Amino acid sequence: MQTIRNIVVRVAAVVALAAAGPLFAQSLQKVTFNMSWLPQGSSIGIMVAQDQGYYKEAGLDVNIVRGYGGNRTANELDQGQFEFAYVDPISLALTRSNGGHVRLIGAVNTTWPAGICYVEKNGKQLTLNDMKGMTMGGGLASPVQNIVPTWLEMNGKPRDYVRMLRMDPAVVDASLVEGKIDLAECWKASNLATIMKQSKAAGVKVGWIEYRDYGLNAYGSGIATTDERITKDPELVRRFVQATYRGYQFAIDKPDAAVDIMVKMFPTVDRNVGLQQIHEIDQLIIDPQARDKPLGYLRPDRMQSTAAFVDKAFDVKGKVKATDLHTDEFVK
């Protein structure tokens, strides 16, 4: 039989643990991650890391929030409105050219994830030479408005070879499927999957031209933070990065389980669309030319090509160097 003393000691221990619980919870460091847009495959590593407890194991309590486009996200990150974000190198470079201090700390899209979508007619696939005089829809503030003219020029075409239209992003996909525009901006792990869904419902077939097939050797979006945070709290940055890429590796290994997590966390996501996005990000995040490097590694040569393209497309006049845009310190 237990003595009165033993019972008292056990009760005291239980009470002590109960009291300590909130303290342990409070010890988690709170940070916010901005997805730059709505929930989609591009941020699956963040969702998985939260759901599977990777952040908690790293001592982090991560709040995931939606964003409103790359440029706004980069500016708000620079202003300290959140600690980490999914940011494209164009928005990042433009922010730095205007005095900002944001930097990529890991790659998600190791190649440029965007292309040009079109509706196939009579089974014909378009080439760059077929696009003369066509209209192309892109978001009002989308970088595609500057990217396409520069990309056309790179390929020996005049900058007005394609007529660019500024549109509400919410109507671009439907406008293409309904034949109101000839071409539309589309992004893997993002709206490409929704365009495919809409085109299937409409009984039409959508084709896709990739910029990288015509010479665009650039990084897409990745994980970013500020120079100040890197300097003042490198261990926080390291813990976040390492846990995040555990999440992306999970999505690579178990895409079906990953999409279940996405739908559980964001019930409005269409499961089939989300699964296609995850398969696309699983391909984009692996660089065949850097298989000996850790997930998230940013190659200096491709970052140099990215910086050169941004400089030409947005006329930043050499204000931003490739070395200003990234660090691989935290993926190692």
C-alpha cells in the first residue's frame, strides 16, 4: 500500500507538471509565415512542418497567413510585418533596389515555374513564332508584365510581339478558357492546375509554353527573411529553415498524405488541384544539377543569371548583385 507521503508526492508532481504545461507552450518562439498568395502547393512544406510537429520540435509556433502577391509580400517582410515569407527573386530584387533588406534563405522553385498557357485549336501546339499579335492576360501587378517583353527580346522578337493585358488575377484563367484572350500567364504549383481543371470542364485542351525552354535560366520563389533577422537571430532562421525543408521532403516522399494535410488545414482547397500542385512543386524543388546539395540549395551560377535577367527586365541599373539576393548558410 502507498503511504500518505507517497500519495502526497505523486499529487504534487502531477500538479507541478500541469502548471509547467503552459510554460512549455509559452517557450515556443512565435513566428509568422506569409504564403504570398492563397494556400497552394508552393507552400506545402510549411503546412506539413506545422501539421507533423517539425516546427514544435524546433521550438517554434508558426502562424501561416495568406498573402497578396510577391511585391507586396516582399515589402511587408522588409517592414517586419512577419518573420518569413514565400518570395520571388524579382520582387525581392526590386525591394532591395529601393533600399530594402530581404534575402532568399532557401530555394523552392529551382527553375522558373511560369509559362504561357493557350487553348489548343485543332490539336496544334503553339511555338514562340506563332504568338505574333496575340493577346496575353496577366495580373495587374504581376511581374509577367515586364518579364514577357524582356523574354521576347532575348529571343529576337520585338517587345510588343505579344500584346500584354493587365487583368484582375481572378479572371485570367476563365478568360483564357472562354476564349476572351489568346494566352495567359500560368504558374506550376499555382494556377496551372486550376486552368487545367477549368479547361477539362469546358471540354477544351490547354497547352503550355515554358519560358525556360526559350532561354530563361532563373530561380522562382523561395523562402525569405530579412538581413537583420539573419544577423541578430541566425539560430531562429536555421531552425525554421531546417524544419521547413523536412516538410518539403515529406511532400516529396508522400504527396497523397501531404495533400490530405493541405485539405485538412484549408478545407476550401480542391484536393485534385492541390495534389497536382504538390506533384509540380516536388519536381521544381529538386535541381538535377545540384543533387549532391541539400534541399533548398541556391546555385551561384543560376542566381547570377537570375539577377542579370531582373536587371534587364526592370532596369535596376546594377543596384542589386546576385550575392545580395541569397544565402545558403541555413540549408546546410
